[in-house]
Amino acid sequence: MMNQQAENNGPIVAAMLAAGIGCLVLGLMTCLAEASKAIGGILNFYDPVGPLSGKTIVAVVAWLVAWAIFGAKWKEQPADFGKIFKVTLVLVALGLLGTFPVFFQAM
């Protein structure tokens, strides 16, 4: 019984991967909003905050949707933790890169 629980890491891996996807979407939304005034305007959900409101809301929705999809997919099965961990690190790094002014201003 204990061995089965240790192998069923699907929900953990799903949450981890979803966080990486949410980070990537935040970086992507930041780049898009800076590159296009039209997209920045679309992402302006609340005037006092500006496009940041839309960037974060879209990123949180992407995180929740990804978590629901991967959580359902890997609910009762093991997943390759090492591989997904590496993918998550890459996604977080890309998302972080997308939020740096040096990067998105170069676009």
C-alpha cells in the first residue's frame, strides 16, 4: 500500500507543470502587451492597474486550466517526475525572462 502511494505522483506533477505553464503565460502576456498597444488595451481589465490586471488574470486562468487538465489526466497514475521537473524549470525560466524589461523592450 505504501509503495502504491509513492508511485502515484500524478497530482503532484500536474500541479508543478501547471505552475510552469502559468509562469510562461505571464511572461508571454507581458511581452505581448509591451509589443502591441492593442493587446495591452485588451489586457487592461481595470484602469487603475492597467494591463497588469489582464496579464495576471490570464496567467492565473491558464494555470488553473492546466492544473485541471493535467490533474485529471494523471489523477491515478505515475508520471515521470524528473522529466516534468526539468520541463517546469524551463517554463518558469522562460516566463521569468519574459517579465524583464531588457527582454521585452528588445522586441
